[in-house]
Amino acid sequence: MTHSDPIVAIATAQGRGAVGIVRVSGKNLRPWAEQWLGRPLRPREATYLPFHDAHGVPIDHGLALFFPAPHSFTGEDVLELQAHGGAVVLQLLLARCLEAASPQLPFMRLARPGEFSERAFLNGKIDLAQAEAIADLIDASTEAAARSAAQSLSGVFSREVNTLKDALIHLRMLVEAHLDFPEEEIDFVEESDALAQLTRIQNQLTALMQRATQGALLRDGISLVIAGQPNVGKSSLLNALAGAELAIVTPIPGTTRDKVQQTIQIEGIPVHVIDTAGLRQSDDEVEQIGIARTWDAIGRADAVLFLHDLTRRGQADYQADDASIAREIAEKIAASVPLMNVWNKADSCDVSLGTGTGTDTHKGIAISAKTGAGLETLRRSVLETVGWQASGEGLFIARERHLQLLRTVNQHLDAAAAHFTAPFVVLELLAEELRLAQNALSEITGAFTPDDLLGVIFTQFCIGK
């Protein structure tokens, strides 16, 4: 298989629908399409006609749209056939495209997942960050995520990356020009104000990393694990946050034996709330498995909500067990994963609904999962704890791949800055750090990208896109 092969795929989702689309992309499609369809096709105009099988029997009647290269999504000739959205109809159209060979187009094959978008990238219609935004827009689980993905698709993220890259290229030009003309008696650092330029680039990178981190939260959401002893109200809290009776709630300790997960939205951020089995010593084999899964979920969490019972805060045994669980949670999670202390059953105690976080189990947020008191404070605190900052319009979507590359850029810029504080500025080393930083930035948009990375990215797309 090559990138020059004509490709075809069903572009609409599986199942029944009012309209289904079969998409074809390749070079010089017009003669083949007009021979099969039996009439000329005007660019970007819908033509209503019958779609015939190899024996001239109509499969369906629908619309044909032809987009000549380079003015198409892929940059090649593109033909879209819009028919009724029945699975059999679309499969018949797909088979007819594959068998409708002609001297001008002797071979056509099924498209791989994401191959239409991959060709758009390879033909310069979109960059890699925009291509990824297509998949993110399709997969968006909240309105905010969809809007941010649309921003990335329009090129907002790419423009910021390219602006930063242009500043790096300018600084590299100055450094390498001085390397090429060492006989010039010019103090490079002083004359070109190189350190100030590098500092400005670092400040721009910091701002970009902050926005990208927000975009990653929108895309991936937050994994929030509710942990605690049995009967503190973990399942009740999940139900209250989700607004539905998802988990079974009884006064019997150990009712929850396995993880129960539900995704909710808080200010447009997907929050994957995970209710877990109560943490305690148990001889029950099934409950032991549930507790083991609880610890596994805690180890994978983006944030852990440690739920306590206000009605038992004066009991020595309960307090000792809570302290032991807190120590074990601290050992299981990374230092960057926040641990939030939340006190439930405020409706049964004379306490004020306070706020705060920390490892001190006597501090935290007081709530009532039963009445809903304090839940709004809890929702805001969850977002603040994981670093979300509402920034209004203009936020773009980002992936962990982008964050890792931005961190790599930051490391190389820090190394470059360190050369300025050395007793002697070694321009060769400085130039190399700037080059590596530029390459990492270019990898975000695909200007500098290993081929195996493209395979990983585009195979995650749906077929037909």
C-alpha cells in the first residue's frame, strides 16, 4: 500500500440513518467517476443521480459531489456519494467503487483508519496538531472540549507554536552566524542581547505550557477516586455528584465490592468519578479483591478524594484507621497527585460547611451527600486542586504528547540558559540546545516528525476520516 493509491471508505457511522456517505480520494478521479456515474460532474456542485451496480441495476438514488485537487480536504481529487443510510446500501456502494476499474483508474483499495486525514497532512492541507484536533473534536465529551478542539482545528495552537519557533529560529540564526564568522570582534552576547531574547522565549513557552495543560484537562478529563472506610458515604456521594442512583447504598458495611465509574461535567471539564470498595481488613475473599482494585485505582488517579464520616470523628478506632489509610494513600500516589479530605454527613452534625484541603484529616470540606449541602464547594475545589483555571474563549485542546514535547523544549531552553551563566559561553553547545528545542517544537505540528509517530496517531482515527 502506498500514499498514491486511490482509497475508498464509508465515512458515516455504522447503523441506520437518513443519509450515509461513501468517500473516495485519489489522483485523476474525474474520468473514472464520470464513466461510472454516466454523466459529467461539476466541481463542488451536488448532482442527483442513480448509483448503478455492475449490471446497470440501480443500487440507490442520491447525490454525488466532486472536489478537484488541490481544493479538497485531502488535497487530492475527492468524490463523495451521499445515499440513504442503510448498512446494506452503503456496503453495495463501497463494493461498486472497489470493482469499478477503468483504464484511467485500474486499482482502488479500502482506506486505513485515519488515512484521509493523513493524506490531508501529507499534502499540506493541515498540520499534525490540526489533524489530531479532528479526532479530538469527534471524541469530545463536553461542549467546552468540542469548542477547544475546534480552536485547535482552526490553527490557534499551531500558530502559537510557530510563533515560538520563529523566535527560536531568529536566535539560532544569530548564534550560528557568529559561529560562521568567528573573526568578527563582536561580543555576541552583548551585541545581540541574546540572553534577553532567550528569556522572552522562555516566558512565552511558560504561558503556552499553562494553556496546553488546561487544554489537556479538557481533552482527557480528571480521574477522581473516592476512597475511605466502609459506610462513610462514598456511593451516596457518587450518586449525588452524578444526579442518578448508580451505586447501591445500604447501611451494610462492604456493600460496594467493585469499582463503579461515572463521568460527570464540572464547568465543562470531564470528571471520571470512581466509587471504590471501603478500605478495611476483611476475611471475605470477594471484598479483598474489591479492596485490591481500590488501591489500584488510587495509584492511577489524577486526584484522590478521601471521604470521612463526621458522625464518627470522635471514635478512637475510626480515627486510627483513617490515619493509617491516609499514610498508605500518601505512599501509593505521586507527590503531584492531590489528596482532598472531605467530611460527609454534615446534616447529622452541628458543623459549618468549610473549605480547605491537606493531609490533616481534621481539615477539609464538610458536605452532606444526602442533602447536597456543600457539593458546589466540593466541585469548585476539585477543579482548583487539579490546576484548572477558567480562561474563557480561545482555549485550545492539547494532548499529553504535546505537553511532553513542550517539557522537552523547556529542558533544552534551560540548558541553553545555563551556558550564559558559565564562565565562558560555548556557542556550539548553545546552538545545539536551541536546535533540539526547535526540533521538539516542530514535532508538535509535524514539520519534524518520525514516521512511526504518524502511524501511532492516525491509526487511532475512525475509518473514513
